[in-house]
Amino acid sequence: MSGMDRYDRQTRIEGWDQNLLFSSTVFIAGVGAIGGEVAKNLTMMGIGKLVLADYDFVELSNLSRQLLFRDSDLGKSKAAVAAERLREINPHVEVEAFGKDIRVLTEDVFRSVDVIFSCLDNWASRRWLNSVAVSLNKPLIDGSMNGFYGNVQAVLPRRTACLECQSINLIPREEKEAECTLKRRNPEHLVNDLKELGIEVDVGQAEKLFQLNIKTVYDIKYARLETITSVADEGVLRLLERLRSILTSRLPAIQSVAAVVAGIMTTVGVKLLHGGKLGAVPTGLIVYDGLSSRLSRVRISRDPLCIVCGEDDATPVEFSFKLGESVLKLKEALASAFGFPDPEVLFGGKRLSDEEILAEVGVKSGDVIYVSTTRLFEPLPIKIISPSH
Ligand SMILES: [Zn+2]
């Protein structure tokens, strides 16, 4: 038997190039319900190398959808267990697994792959990964689901719409709204914010969270856990985990829809790798509605002024702002305009601090500043236009 016999049936497809799959590397962000299925599909098909990342641990409620995990895996790293199972499914596939938040991976991890699969459950990470893909010119296939509904979007950087192009319509407003991370806050603010959501914590607990730079509900939901684990004590970590599990709403989800979404994503990915030999890659949003058994395609146009994939890199986004105002005020304006919860402002190679006044640090109308945020891979150039000009 030759190594090809394993793939006999798929190689009967006209245009299929198994050697091309053997020599391809893909990145899969998230190995939960959708990511686990995509990883399983590509492993069975004989992809050359899979790079997986997931910082989460296996929980009982995962077992109704996530086929790579067993009861005996509860509490273990999803990435590590997934890698082990995938090697069992097909020992010829190389699997590299990171039990980390994708946002702490180095650039060469992404540079080395041919396609990026985004199988994430939150917009913060999806927006960041989208901006990585566009910056490094890597095709991205994003998949998500909610109950009986599933979405798939292929992003061919600067050729088709990226996830940010129609973010006004597609990213839920509450996700984009910055929760005033920028205002001067004290632990009492956090206690009150949580109280409004029906969650009781005392000031002492809030103070401990503040010491870890966790100052808002948003921070509780999205702070990078691995940077905290090393500095925080057990008690704070358990508090944080408890708050996170209450605050992170869990969408309804079923295995069969995850399998459909992952099936579509994998098929699109294989077509993408074949570069047209298996037909064109679908553009726009593919929407699966399991309730009415409907599969539709929604056109999504590129936004020429998109902050991630806009036509012309050389022309920064223009932003009207008074130069007599402080950097803090600018950050607040940027936060609400672009949905960045944590913008930092760089000018002339230097990070500006909150109380500095733009005019006093030498910013003139027409100057370009750079804004960095955990929603974007690269700082965003912004041309400040003073309204008086
Ligand atoms: Zn875009």
C-alpha cells in the first residue's frame, strides 16, 4: 500500500492535488466546537501541518459538541488534548499546539501558514486575527454560530471584504462600545458596575483586580489570562474565573450546526489552497439557517476607508480633533469612533501620556499619529485635523 491509498477517494475528484495538501500549513484559532471539527476534517484529508491555538480547558459542557475531547480530558488544555487526538486520527499530519491566547503568539507563527481559520467565540479576538491576516496578506476563513444559525466568511486580504469592513452592521454594538477603560476609575466604580449586573463583589476584591490592571467589566471578560496567572494569587484567579463565567454569555449551540459551519469552512479552505483548480472561493457571507434549512449568501462590500484593509495604506484615516485637548480626551474619542477599548497614542516615536495636551507636545493639524490597540495587529495611522483649519 502506498501512502496515497489512504486518500484514494478524495484524489478521484477532478483537480484535486493531494501533494498540495501535503505541503500546506494552516492555522486554526480555537479548537472548540467549530475549530475541533475543522481540525479533524483537515487531519483526515491529509493536510501537511496544523498549527492550533486555544487557551481554554476542557469542560463537561464541551462534550456535547467537541468531538476531540473525552470525559477523561476534563480540566486539561484543549490545545494539547486536541493535538494528541489529531495525531491518532492521522499520524502523518504534523500538529503544533499552543495553549495560549492567539494575541500572545509571535508574528512568525502566522507568517509560516497558508490559511488562517478563525473559530473563535468573541469579537475581540476575531477582530485582532482579521487584522493579522490582512497585515500579513494571509487568507482568513472565519466561522461562527448561534443556535441553529451559522456564518462563514472568507477574507482575501484587500480583494474581498474583511471582518472590519462592515463592522458597523456586523459587530454587535455592545462588543464595539468601549466601556470607558480610559476614564479615571477606582475600585468602587467596578463594584458599582458589577452591582448593576447583579453581581456582588466587595471593594477589597475590586482592589485586587485593579492591581492586575483589571478595571472594567470589559477587562474581566477579555484580559489575557496567561499574563495574569504568573502574578496573581489563587484567590484572585478564582474570583476572576467566577466573574468571567457569569459575564461571558454562552450562546446556545449544537453539534450538528458546528459540523455544517466547519464543513463549509474546510471546503472553502481546501478550494483556497488549490488556487482556483477546484472552483472559485465564495465571497461575502455564507449564512446557514438550520431552522428553515436554508443556505444563503449575503454580499458584503469592501469599505474603501476600512481601518484594517482600506484601499490606500499611504493615506491615513482623517480624524477631526481639537489640538488644545488632552491625550485622554483623544483616546476617548478614538475609543468611541473605532470601538477600541484600550487605545494608546504614539507620536514621533513616543507614547503620549493621558494628561499631555496635543498642541504642547507638538502635534499640528495634518500630523499623523499612530494608535495601538489590542483589536489591531499593527498601529493605525491617523491624520489629526484640527477643526479650526
Ligand atoms: Zn476591511
